Amino acid sequence: MKKYATSSITILSALLLSIIAGCTHITDPDDDSGLSIPSPELDNEMLFILNEGNFQYGNASLSIYDTKNKEIVNEAFIKANGMKLGDVAQSMTIYDNKGWIVVNNSNVVFAIDPESCKEVGRIENLTFPRYIHFLSDTKAYVTQLWDNRIAIVNPKTYQITGHIEIPNMKPGTGSSEQMVAYGDYVFCNCWSYQNRIIKIDTRTDEIVGSCEVGIQPNSLVLDCNGKLWTVTDGGYEGSPYGYEPPALVKIDPETFTVEQRFMFSLGDSCSEICLNGEKNSIFWINNDIWKMDVNASAPPAEPFLKSKGTIYYGLTVSPSTGDVYVADAIDYQQNGCIYRYSNEAVLIDTFNVGIIPGAFCWYKTPSTTTPDNDVH
């Protein structure tokens, strides 16, 4: 969580100047004829949506959704900066009054002003970056795919200052992914051709522990009880690394051991574990959308939302309202769609975004001239 000291006038203000009179809603992500920006209201919850785009096509994009007014702005990055976001938009984080967008196959992290979407800096020369995690104003970790190192960067200078080498991992098949802070430590899941969570001492930038959880843990969260949760995808049939049923795994970060393991069926596809605002319920994708209390002794028998033939690809829960947002990749070629549901699984809104929507970032506009923004 981070406090912000921005004025109450500026949410996306630079782009606001270019609004076409009377235009309030854009549904076609490829329509560059004009720009509609959510109103700069106080105490408003905004959702940034990263659309991956197709690998090696350079058609990643950024969408912004005003949750209060149900307004969507597509292609926000290119309209603010006059250039495309790049190749495969992976993740986004808000820190230090900036939005940090990790673009995987372009090997770059863009820093943008979240109120205008204009670039204010970038970190380059990374190896297929995946996620960024901030330890202070001058230190952050960037995880990487197909590398056995985690990059250490200085967010003030946008420079790489060092690396953390992951033991027993080859450079060409290495993988480090999402990061979660716990005391002086950061825990990180290792996904592609990997099977473990690693533990980093942030005081020394050294890996001090490893916990095997199953083939390819692809996401990681910390619940209200201080327990880590991950889901594994089990690999794929014919994989040289192996193929097994996926699992939902609960880990005690104090002992760094597995507390519970819930197995699914071989061939299931588990991903995108996330939490509600209270961090007492976990959600994940396994074809359908599933929801479980963190204290439950077994997964639910029925899903929270059935897929209905869709390709659920991304998932997030509003930290303030509990509304559930599901990204539908459709066919991985045409523009995707976002479904917004209440926490009782009632459909609230549906809107179009870019190609392969996959990641979300929450941003709360200031409530007063001395705002207190909670970003998740």
C-alpha cells in the first residue's frame, strides 16, 4: 500500500484534453478516431487492464475502466505516447505515483504517470521480464523468464544494479514469476519448467530457501492468516519436465513447508490465483472460476462461475467492492472481453478491450487533497 500526494484534478488529465465533445464510451479497441477518458472524480476506483497481444506481433495495449461510471478507454498508452506499448504486456504495479508496466518480449518496464498514461521513464536490457516488486524508492526486483536470475533495479535511475542468481536453475530454461513480501523476505514462484517457491532475504539479496510444490506453480498470494497460496498447472502432455495433475497448495512461510495440497484432475488447467480485499477468500481459474474460503478444509464442489464455452484468461477482485472481473481471451486473435460480476456472481457489466486481456492493476483516485490510496 502506498500513499499518494496528487491533486484531485489530474486523473488522466493530459488525455482528457483530447476528448471529442459528446464522446463518452469507446467499445472498439482499434478505433483511434477519438478518445474518451473516465471523469476525474474523487475517491474513484480505476482498473488498468493489460492486453498481452499476440507474441511477436507488437500489438499489446492498455485499457482503463472507470468502475463507478462503467466507462472503458482502450489503447490508452499509444494515445498518450504516440507509440505502441510493445510485445506481450505481462503485468502492472502502482508505486511512487507511477504505473510500472512490464512488457515481456520487448524486454522493458515502462514507468507511466497513472493520471495521464504518459511515459516518465523505462528500465531496459532485461531478459523477458515478468513482474516488478518494490522494496524501497531505490530498490526493486524484476523477475525474468528464460533466465536463472532476478534483476535488481533502482527505480529512481531506471538502472539495473545487480542480479540474484537462482541455484539449480539453467539460464535458458529458468523462470521466476510473482513475488510476495513477508517480513524481511520475498517469496517468488518459479514457473516454466520449474516446481518450487523460492525465499529471498531482501537484506542480503540472497536466496535462503526453496520449497517444492508441484510442476509449474504459476501465481502466488499471501492471505489474511499470513499463509502463502499457489496453483500449479501440472505441465503438459509430452513435456520434457513432466506432466501431472495440477494442485492448489497452501504454504506456511515461517517453516516454509506445504501445509495443504488439494489435487485436481490430470488435464485440468489451473491459473491466476488471487484474493479479495479482505484476503479471506481465494479465487482461481480452472476452466471455470472457483472461490474458496482460506480456512476451508476442501475446495468447493461447484464453481463460482461456469465458463459457458469462454476462455477465461485473467482474473481480479475489486479490493473495495468485492466485484469479480474475468478476462475472456475468446480465440486469442480478436479483441477480448471483460465480464464484471458481483460477489454473488450476478453479471454487472461487459465491455470489450484489446487482444488477450490477461493482467489487471487497481488504482484509486484521491479522495481529498491529502489522499490515502490503497493499491492492490
